[in-house]
Amino acid sequence: MDALMESIGEVNDVFWTYLVIPLLVLLGLYFTVRTAGVQFRMLPQMFRDLKGPPEKAQDGKRAISSFQAFSISAAARIGTGNVAGVAIAIAVGGPGAVFWMWLMAIVVSSLSFAESVLAQLFKVRDRSGYRGGPAYYMLHGLKARWMGVLFAVVIIFTFGFTFNMVQANSIAEVISTSVTTISGSDEATGWLAPVIGLALVALVAAVVFGGARRIAHVAQLAVPIMALIYLLVGLVVVGMNLEKVPGVFGDIIGSAFGFEQVGGAAVGTAIMQGIRRGLFSNEAGMGSAPNAGASAAVSHPVKQGLAQALGVYFDTLIVCSITAFVILVSDPVYGEDVGAAMTQTALEVNLGAWAVHLLTLIVFLLAFTSVLGNFFYGEANLRFLSDDERLVPLFRVAVLGVLFLGAVSSLEVVWGIADVTMGVMAVVNLLAVAPLGALVLRLLRDYQQQRRDGLDPVFRRDSMPDVQGIQCWDEPAPRATETA
């Protein structure tokens, strides 16, 4: 087992270092330059476009709104990686990893904008509204169904099954820790993990068998609550150590550029850990978030592209930063704790032993909403592979079974394999986004021109008659009106 894990780790390091990360960085810089920094100059518009009401779907009910689609992607993005992943980056790469995490989030948010604009452009209708994502723009935009099939299979395995196993395992682990803390036992009783697994299956089933709308509604409610609890806890800890904040900023900048070495981390290690963990967290360019972005009923593709770019900021610059500051103001001892334990120790040092249970609640919310987001991605791509509705309930049952297995299993090998498949997913997605980038720029220019004309931007398919494969956008949304 150790030899297998070591081999998987070596493959991951080479694959991500020499292929995935360079592609992400280059395309992120390309879209940043070609869009004139859309992620900076249109930040206020990102918030305004989230408020738009959705149109009605074919079944007569409201389709998924821009904010609901944003919440679904945020649910999948903001998971245990925001607690454990940031801690690992700091433990291995030192405080400087945080700086590179921030920098990459700013750069690749333009890439998140581009892939979500494409997902909107080439989305398709279904009874509850819309669905789409990389598989759909590979099929309709590039005319490469084989590429879409490859992507769909990989994302179903990675998000629908593997990542959900990991999230279920995280929930079982933190609840077991709380139980043993209360009972004073060295380890949890054997029946606890199966009970947790069954309870989790029941909770998730109640949501996912309600379809995409119920997932959207739960995400819309749970994500703000989850984020608010975590941010408030983090702000309390930072407020208790306010005098240390300037020093923390100094450590982050100094360690990032090698002016000072904290925890024995070299500059190269800080850079790689910050970039890799940040990208794992915000998923920009991975091709996952566009599956949620495509479901939004908006009047122009650029509107949801801006919303998804904002999602990268929300995940990395806010949620991940809170974790980083909670750890760094608590004077961590590098090399002792790694992962969630590092965050847990920081909370316990500042808030007392009850913080163990607080972190249990936080991780449960993070992991549970991630499961819902991951499930949404898996089902959207299953529907790409086949229109047979009988497969959908079978997929849901399979995911529930995987959740139970995750709660009662050890997942080191599965997690390592998922890192590889996520890298494959990112490469396939980026190879599709690159040749379609010109369409993103045309849509952005159209959106900006309509804004300059005082209009609420509306896109119609006949605005780009030379582009084949657009399935929707026949009529403008009825709510689109001139603005003062």
C-alpha cells in the first residue's frame, strides 16, 4: 500500500508540475490580458448581475437563478480543502504559500470567467431549465463528442464518486473525534461510522431525489449560513490576536519571496504548495464550476461568467484566507500538525476545547454542501452521456452507496487517484477552452457595448450567426429592459 501511494504521488507531482499548472497559468494570463483584466475592472458588476430573477422553465416553474447557480458551485468549491488544504499548504510551504494562493486566484479567475461564459453559450434546455458544461461546449462548440464523453466520464468518477467518498469520510472522522472527546475514549466504537454513514445517506437522499431545483434551493440557503458561521469564527480568532496581524502579513510576504524562511520552507515549495492547493480549492479552469454556471437562466452568457469569477474570489480570497489567518495568528509549530488538525489546534488554542465540536459542525456543513455540488456535476454529465431517464435514479442510488462506503473506509489510495483524474479533467477542459477563447472575447465586447448603451445586456443567437452549435438563446429574456 505504501509503495502504491508513493507511486501515485510521484505521478501526481510530475503531471501537475509540468503540465496542469503551466496550462492553467498560461491560459489564466492570456484571458487576463485579452479581457483587459475583466476580473478586476468588472468586480462591482459581478455583484449586480447575481441579483437577476430567472425566467420560467419548460415545466412552468422558475429555472435556476444566477445566485442559485453561484451557490451550487460555491457548495462544491468550499469544502474540507478550505480547512485542511490551506493548512497543508502552510505546513509544507510556510506562510508564503498563502501569497501564491492569493496571486493565482486573481489570475485564474479570468479563466473561470471564460469557461463559464462558454458553458452558458452552448448550454441546452431541459424541463427544469438548462444544463451544460465543458462536455457540452466540446460537443457543440468544437464538434468533438469524443472529447465531451472523455470529460464527462472523468468528472463523474472524480466528483460524483471519489470526491464524495472523501467528503463522507471527513464527516465521519470529525464526528468521531467529537464523540471520543466527549466520552474520553481513545477511539470511537465500531458502530459509530456505519450510523454516521446511514444518517448522511438519508440526508443527501432527501435532497438529491428532489432534482436540480432542490439542490439549488438547499445550496442557496446552506452556503451563506455555512460561510457566515466560518467567517464569524475566523474573525473572532483574528480579532483576539489583532496585534499579530501586521506580523502575519510580514511573514506571508517575506516567506513568499525568500526574505525570511518560516518553518524551513523554500521559496519553490511555497510557490508550488500555494498554487496547487489554491487551485484544488477554487477549481478555476478545472471544468467543474461551469456545470453549475450553465444551469443559470440569465439574459447574457457574460453575466454568469462574472458570477463564477466572483466565486473564485469568495473561495480563495475570503474563505481560504480566514483559515490561513486563524492558523498564522496562533503561532503554529511547523511539523507537528498537518491538515485539519492544524486548523483544529489553532481554534482550540484561542477558543478552548469546545472548538473541537465547533469545527465538527463547520466541517460537516462544508462537506455536506460539497456532496450536493459534486452530485449536481455528476448528474449533469450523466445526462450528457445518455438521455435515458432510467439511469438518473440508478446514479443517485450509486452515489448514496459510495457515500456510505466513504464513511466507513480508509481513502488514501482513492484520494491519490482522484488527484490524477482531476488533473486529466483540467487538461481536457483547457484544451477545449483555448480554441474557443475568441468567442468569449466577442461576447464580452457585446456585453460591454450594451452596458455602454444603457441596456441590461441581452444575447440572441442571431447576434453571432457565424457560430454553429448554439442550442438556446432564440429569444431575449422578457425581463431585459433599458436601465437608467
